[in-house]
Amino acid sequence: MSGIVSDNIDRQSGVIAEAAGGAEVRSDDPSASAGTVWFNTTSGVLKVFRLVGAWSTEATITVAKGGGMGFGVPTAALIAGGTSDQSNFLGTSYEYNGSSWSNGGALANVGLEGLCFGTLAAAYTHGGYNSHSGSGGFHQNSEEYDGTSWSSSDDYTDDIKNNAGAFGTQTAGASAGQRDTGNTVDTGMREYNGSSWSAESDRNNAVYDASCSGTQTAGLSAGGNNSGKQNHGEEYDGTSWSNEGDLATARAYVGTGTCGTQSSALTVGGQPASGTIATVEVYNGSTWSAGTSIANPTYQAQTAAVSGTDFQYMGGNLANSSITTANYQFSESVTARTITDS
């Protein structure tokens, strides 16, 4: 017997034209399409195709990296700078095409935790630190990547050095909340137009090392550091900041790079009040909710994302402070699920 339940009343056999809605009755499984509901007469179960998100293990990074800068999207990602063993400072870059890694151009300025935004073919980074001696190792040099090599670019308008939350593109970027050479945390908001920086309306909460997403006219910031880990959530509309949904778990050092969009983002791992966590929170444009945890507690990874359902999480520091080459992707796929009464 085949047909649609809603169009099969009092009928025993025959092929019935598909009606809008309802559950199809058939002896096999249909082609995968999210939202399709059917009763399989062979197995005797009611099923539905739905989007299911999960982490998958991808090709490991050429060299372990943590605290570097991440750019782009999962099928065209770039990571640059960082450290491979907590003692050195790297200027190397690696490119990812969704399946394998290749060498990219080298940064002129080695360092960790620089401000970063953009794509594989058009990236921008600023600041960071390149010494374990404290503020003496901070720098405010800027570089741009053209898909092949890095070149010097326009420096910041002040002495802000590192740990800045950033989002946007190489010609329309933004930086919000950062730490300077004296370890002062500010609420300063600045925009980049591809050639120079300008001061804009301050954000509401002073933090650094926040998780950031979005564009210059639709930005998102969550969590961060300021005398302890914070859970503040804020959105930027291109003119001003507004307080929005806060994280359930205050955390910082989540990662560098884009974490999604203003309406669809992930916050993965990081450091809460103590230790390192593997938990994930998902943003839907107004609130954060629990997501699918990643395999290992990790912080300061490099990230690249299209949205909260297409997300790359590359390298980072593990709970024992070693640096990993692990590379994970979070994505959704259409998956068959059995419908039960529980």
C-alpha cells in the first residue's frame, strides 16, 4: 500500500496522489528531505527526516596551533600565528580547503591573540603579543592577506594591543572590547573601512577575549574576561550596542575567528571560572541554549564559520595546556529518526 495518510481514508490499495502534509505510507524509505514524515510498512515504524547537528573529525592541522587567528569559512579557512608548544611564537599560516591543509604566506609579525576578521582571500589582523615578559611583548602592527601573502596595513588609532573581540570583513571590520599594555580593559568600539580606523559608540560591557560573530552592521559578542570570566551578551547594529541574551556559562578564551552570524552562532569550549570545558552554547538571534559538546575541553582554538550550523574549530590548547592539531567541523545533515510516544 502506498499513499498519504491524510488522503487514504477508506482505501485499501492503489497509488494515491500526494496531498499537502500528512505522512506517506510506503514499503521503503523515501529520498532524504528535511520534514518528510512516512510510515514504513516493512519495518512497521513511523519516521521523520530532520536536520541533526554533530561534530566530525577532519584532517589534522599541519602543525599544532593555539592562540592564533582564524579566518574564512569551513571550506576555505586560514589560520595564522599562535604557538605550538606554549613557549614559541609563530608567524606561519596554513590554508584549509575543507579536506586538506596547505602552507600559506608567513606573517611579518609573530604573535598570539591578535584581532582578526575576513576571509581566506582577504584577511586582516592587528596586534597580539610575542613575548612571555608581559606588556613589553604587545605590538600594534597590522597586516592584510590577499590569499597568497601578508603585507603591512593600517595600524590602530591608539595603543590597544591585543585580545580584542572582532568581526566583519577586510574592508568593513569592527573591534569591540580589548586590553592595552597596562592591562586596562575598555569598552571602545572601532570600525575599519579598509584603510583606516574610526571610533564609534562604546559597547556596554568592558571585556576582552570575547566570542564574536557577524558583520560591521550586525555584530555579536558574548562572554569575555575582565577581573574574571563574564557571560555578557551584546549585539551591534552598526550604530550602537544593546544587551541581549547572556551565556549560561561565563567563559573566555573561546577562540579567535568568526563564530557565526548575529542570528546563528556557536560558543565552543573556552575557560570558565576554573579549568577548561568542552560544552557548547548555540545562539538563535535572541537566546543561548545548550548545544552538542565538542570531543575535548579546549580553549584558544582558531575558528571559521558560516553560521552556527556550519562551523570549523581548529587546534587550540587542551586542558593539560598542550597544543593540539585536532580539527573538528560542526554541521547539520538530514537524518532519519523514528517517531515514538516517548
